[in-house]
Amino acid sequence: MSDSGSERRIETTEGQTYGDKLGRWLWPLEAQSLCAAARRRTGLDDFGDPPLEPALSVLVQSLEREADLHPLGRFLMRAHLGELLTTRLRLVEEWRKQAPALAASRIERPIFITGMPRSGSTFLHELLAQDPGNRAPRVWEVMFPVPAPDGKPGHRDWRVRRAAASLWWFRRLAPGADSVHPIRARTPQECVTIHSYTFLSEEFIATGHVPAYESFLHAADLGPAYAWQKRFLQHLQSRHPTQRWVLKSPDHVFGLEALFAAFPDAVVLQTHRNPVDVLKSSVRLVEVLHGLFGRPRGRRQLSFHEARFLAEAMERLIHFREARPELSGRFYDVKYTELVADPLATVRRLYQHLDLPLSETATAAMRRFVSGRSRYARPGRNLAPADLEVAAQAEARRFQHYCLRFGIPWQQSEAG
């Protein structure tokens, strides 16, 4: 970086010193104070299992030392962590009262969608959620899960309006988010947000530059996060039994062993897309989310991080599938290009593979959904910036291995 660039960065830092100090004083990120505030707010004391530590302390220390939070981001992050802790206290109390019923609640053959981020997994999740025989956790249910939702058709819940209001403010604060990852109160929510209650979640990596926490998380046992998710789903279905859960997160690639331990009969749908096109989209998303909480890093640095992250994730997934051949029948591969070209044909092949009935009602609902999702009709036309191409080439060997393994054209952009 040039000297003038360094000088500008120093001047900016000095100009923000007072605001940063005031923010640290007003909204400190410290594990014990956050827990104490949640206990005062609820009058409850038991956070249940898994233990909060060391995950919570590693996270808040990484946020303090590495994320370069601006004052608004600090305020929002403290509020978010406080809400997670408060809700967790209330959930644990609710689960204590209903322990026998929850333990008896069965979750059979859940479907998990994972794979490359920005590879059509959200579209596939929303598409499958149109089937009345499937159930996906909704954003409002994950944000405000206490008490358990009624789940009856036409039932109105005040929490839907509360979630919608929160998301409206989110779109005002991060206006670019809606163009890269639109989210509403009733849309299906990702598993990563359920894991956030355990503080063992990729959500925090997506929303801030936290390398110490990232290293901790990728070396951690994720079994407790999936055990929590199972209990969370049992809670959601406690007042409305569910035929089949359809769940989604690209980050399941880091926890497949724990996933199958918690859900032994699970089915995994893996979505695939050209890595360069994935990077175009994922870097933009991370830029928007990081900017909501902290001061942005350079595009080049972020591009290299995302390329390494993506390459590592795909290597882990390939290694797991090759090391566990007995689970080969539990995986089904979905290519992005085929999904967006003919969504209903893709779903028909998927249901046939899983030996599931596809009703006329479900087909009609999916067709209506697809007709209203024109943003998936054709790929974007913008070419990747040079730094994205360089970042992808830095991981070329690993990306080529992935593309060869799953039949994805390497470096052949959708725009080309």
C-alpha cells in the first residue's frame, strides 16, 4: 500500500478514536456482562447445554480485537448477542418444562441442503418449502421461538410483525443486503442462525472479521451445535407435528460428522456452481454484512480470504464423502445451471431419487413460486474483477479438484 494510503488510514483511525472509545464505554462486549444483563432481563439463570464457554468469550474477544467495529456496529452486535442470550434462557426454561414430550418428538429423514454458498441453495430451499409435506424453519420462528409456534394454516402470530419490523430496519441500515440476500419474516431461515444460540456458528464469521474465532470454530467439536438444533426443531414442531424438515446452510460442510450423529437418517442435497461465479457473489455479500458492523477491509484481501475459505470447505466435503462411502446414497448433487434452467424438472428428479411423492398441489405451488422469482431466470452479466480472478487462481489446484469431482466446468463463467 502506498504511503498516502497509509496516511489516510491513520487519519481516519484518529478521527474515530473518540467515537470508538465512547462506543466501548456504552456498549462493551464482554461475556460476563452480557450474560448478567440477560439474566436480569429474564429473571432466569440457567443457559443449559452446551456450555457458553469458551465459545462466547473467544467470540467477543475476537470482535473486540480484530473486527474493527464502528460505533453503530458495536451497538448492533451487543444487541444481537444480548438477544441470543435472552432467548436462550427462555428456551431452556421452556424445554425444562416439556422435557419428556420433546424427547419423544421424532424427526425423521430430514433433508439438509449444503454445498457452495451462492450456488442456488436458498432458491432450492424456498422451492422445496412450497410442498405442504415439507416444513422449513421460518425467519420469525428462529428469531422469536418462545412460545412454540402454533403452525396451523392461517394462524396469525404477533411475532411475524415484530420480525418484519426488525428486518425493515436491517434493510435501512444495510441497503445493499436486499440485492444479494433478500430475507423476509416468513421466508425459510438457515440452520446457521439456529446454531448461533450455541455461539458455535459461521454466522459470526459472515458478519465480521474475526480470524481468532474462525480458527477456534473450525477446530471445535460441532456436536453440541447439532444436538441443540435437534432440540430446537423438536420445540418448533411440538404444537404442530411435522412430516419432513427441509433445512439449509452452506456451512454444514464443516459439520457433516456431527450432522449425521444428531440426525442419523438425514439426506444431504449438495449444490454446485462454478467457483469463480460463487466468489463474485459471496464477496459482495460479505462486504455488505461486514460493513454493517465494522470498517471494511480491502476487496483484494477479502477475495483471497473467501477463496481460501471456499476451497477448504469443498475439500472437507469431498474428504467426508470419500471417507464415508456407506453414506453415498444419502447425498444428491444439484448443479446450479440445471436448477435455474428448469427448477421443476430438477425437483422431479430429486423426489424420484429420494422416493418421495410429488403431489399436484406441491407442483402447482412450486410453479407459482418459480414464476415470481425472475432474479433466477438468467445469470449476471458482470465479469469478475481482476482481484477475484487472481484469488481464484491462487486456489486453482483445489478448485480444479472440486470441479473434476463433480463435473463443473472450471473457469467457464456463466456470463461467458
